[in-house]
Amino acid sequence: MNRLIKLLIVTVLLASSTLTAQSDYKKVQTFKQKVEYYTKALESVRSADELSSINDSIVALRNKFSADKKLLDGALYPENYNTTFDNLIADLQNAEEKLNLKTQVVTLQTQVSKLKRDLDELSKSYYENLQELTKIKGELADERSKNEAWTSRISSMRSNINKRDDIIKKLIDSLVLKPHYNLESMTLNEKKKVTYNIKQYNLLNNIKQLLQDNIQFINAAIFKPEDLHKIKNEQIDFKERWKLLGTTIANVMSVESSPQQNLYEINDLVNEWSASVDKKIWAEIKSLFNNRGIEVDTFYTGEQFVNSLTGYIDSKINSYDEGPLEFSADEYSVFVDSVWYAEINLNWMPFLLEKELLTEEQKIMVEEKITEWSQVGESDANTLRIVLIFVAIILLLVIIALFVKKRS
Amino acid sequence: MRYISNALAALLLGIIAAACSTFRMEPADYSWPVESVLIVDEEGVITDTRYSFDVNVSAMFQQEEIPLPEISGREVRVIRDQKGYYFMTSQGLRNVYVFLAEEGGMNLVSKILVNSEGVNGPAFNQRSPYIEFIQGDNQSTFLTKDGIRQ
């Protein structure tokens, strides 16, 4: 019976093979060629439609050759029918990821181009504002309208600088710190590409320009304490960001043999901006004394500030000792009550301490000097009191003497 | 008497040792799933990287009166059947040659005439227990080591 079945199978096999005889080798080669074709096509896929079409073709290939799975399992060694399609699906997924990334990059490039245009427009508008500011300074005679125009321009310029800073931040994020770039494992080609982007979008020159404008702005305008606080915060924030970014950019751009002059210039400008903001802060504080007729020496640092104030108080104390001046309660009160406590301690001190422009010890040194000054005032007041009591006693004795003499 | 018993014991041990060294493992299936198509090099050698063997096939071509300089670059189609016989032929040969691997070479087992004018577009398929041979316009015959299966 078994023999009969075997014979039957062989007969059917022979009959069918005669009709459809085809080389297995050819079949396998066709399959391999198609797989290779789709693998290569997936490496260079350009659109979602193309990807979808390849996906359909792979599904069709799988169906078409499913009847030859056994043949392919043997012939594709060390791969087999299933692992070949697993590899194709993995390639398909990679291609899809690449395509998504490509789309993201195109979107990013569009965004970056827009950011660059916005940046150029803002730079233009900043210089127009600066010109207007100079005009206002020279032309408007009416103080009130001058102030209004001035304030409006300053506010507009600050907003302009902030917007540009924001755009530069976004440009840096887009061009240098893209999420898919792991800086530590960046290849040479990736570094070259980022370097090219930095140059193409003139990023370093834009950072330089922004810093120069910030310096120009801080030197050109007058600010309220709260404005200076904000500007100082922005400056510190930028300096911190630049510390990280500068190192990163230097690392990325190290692929170039030419020295990074722009980076050194930016470092200098960052320090110059910091010094300019500090100078402006100290100048604003000095103006508090000057506005009340107190002429203290100019100071640009915390140490100079302490020396200037203690020097001023010392000169006052010494002048009382040496004459001809005497302790003036008004002078003391203006310096201590109106300026030191009402303005500096209230509006500036927390900020100066927080930003480390002044130390707690330096503050105490000034306050000790103020105490010393007040003691001189008190000792002068005591002397006056004793003299007055003495005069009163003498007057009383004279009156009593006159009274006794009259009675007798 | 003692010598005789020692000699018998030695004989018995010898028989056991001999029996152990000549055993057979079966069944075995040597069939390749698909034929190999191998190119003859300038020295007449074909190399199969998948099955890790190489063999000089110039003697097979000499059988068909094709000299060595003319065989370089030709395709040789090889397949191995279930029992381990190698079937070989090439475009233009009249026969399919059946070999069995031996120490250091392949011995001809049989020569099967498949086309007296030389085969055109030959190919082998594994159809255990047979080897399918295709030539021309998908003309198919089934082979064993002994010849064409009628």
C-alpha cells in the first residue's frame, strides 16, 4: 500500500514537473535579487509614497514565495525565509525613521531660515531705534515729551534685544544642540555638517553682534533699578549658557584647522558686557549720592564702593576733629537715612549681595563706618548738652544771686 | 592449556576492538536543497564556499573533448542527492556525470547521456529521492546515480 502511495506521489511529481519544470536555483536567484533590490531601494528611499510602495512589494514578495519557503530555508543558509523578511522589515523601519528625520530636518531648515530672516529684521529695527534715541537726546527740548519718547524707545530696544537673544537661542538649539546629535559620539562628518550650519547661518557673528548691541545699549541708556536687575540676570544667564555652548562649539568646530578667532572675540565680548552692566549698576548707585549733593569717589567694584563710602565718612569725621566744620545732623541724615537705608539697602542691597557684586562683609564695613559716624554725632550732641546745662546752671545761679541781692 | 586460554582472551578483545572501529551511522541525508552554480577557474578548479569543497573538473571536460584553456570561466552545475552522489554538468556537455567523494578526489560512478548534441540551459533540482534535470525549454527528466528514471 505504502509503495503504491509513493509511486502515485512520484508519478504526480513527474507529471507536474514536466509541465512546470523550473530551476530552483533560478527561483532562489530571483528571490535573492528582489530582496537585494528592495534592500538597496530602502537605503535611498525619498518619500513616504515610495516607502509605502516598497512595503507593498515586500508583502507581495512574501506571499509569492511562501510556497517555496522550504526551498528558501535551505538555499538561503545561514539566513532563511523568515529571517530574510525580518531583515527587510528592519530595513523598512530604519528607512521610515530616516525619512521622518529627513522631514524633521527640512522643517527645521525652514524654521531656521525664518529665524534668520527675523533676526536680520530685528537687527535693522534695533539700529533704527538707536538712531531715534540719539535724535531724541539732541532734538527734543521739552523734558516731559523727551522722557516719554526716551522710555518708549528704550523699552522697544530692550524688547528687540530680548527677541534676538531668543532667536539666537533657538538657532543654537536647531543648529548645534539638535536632539539627535549626541555631541560626545558625533562623527567627523556630523561635526563638519554642524560647522557648515554655524557658518551658513552666520551664528557666531550674530552672537557677536548681539553682544556688541547689548554693550552699546547699556552704555547709551539710563535705567531704573528693576531694569538693571533684569539686564544683570540676562547677562549672567547668557554668560552661563556661553560657558557650555562655547566649549561645545569649539569642540565641534575643532574639525577646522583655522583658529576660532570668533570664539575668542565672543569670550571677550561676554566679559566686556558683564563689566559694562556692573559699571552701569555702580554708576546708578553713585548717582543716588550725587543727586542729593553727596560727592563720593567713583566706584566700579564692590571694593571701590566700600572704599569710596568709608573714605567719605572718614573725611567727614576727620573734618569735625580738625575744625572748622562741625557735625551736621542733616548731612548725616541725608547720607544714612535717605540714601543708605531708603535707597541702597532697600532697592539695591539684596540684588548686590545675590549677584555677588558686594559681600556681606563689605556691607558690614560700611555700616560699621556709619555707626562710627553716628557716635561722633552723639558725642558732639553730648558736649552741647553739657554746655547748655552748664550755661543753664550759671544762669540760674545769676538769677538767684540777683534775686537774693534785690531782697537784701 | 594456560597459553590457549590467554590466546583466546586476546582474540576476543581483538574482535571487540575491531567491531567498535567499523560501525555505521544511518540513515544519512546528503541532499542539497538547491544546486550550486560554480565558475571554473584558470586551473580547472571549482570552489563551493557554502559546502566547503573544491575540485578540479578538467577531467570531466576532457571526457567531452574540451581542452583546459576552453573551460576557464564556464559554469558547472552541481547538486548532491540524498545518498551523497554528486551530479555535475555544464552548458554544451552531452552527459550528466555522477561522482562519489573519496579520499582526495571524486570517483566517477556513472555518465548519463542527456543530450547527444550538448545540453542547453541545464539545471538541477532536488526532488528526493531523485534529481530533476532540466534543459532547453523546461524539458525535465529525473535522474538517479544509475541513469534516467523511466
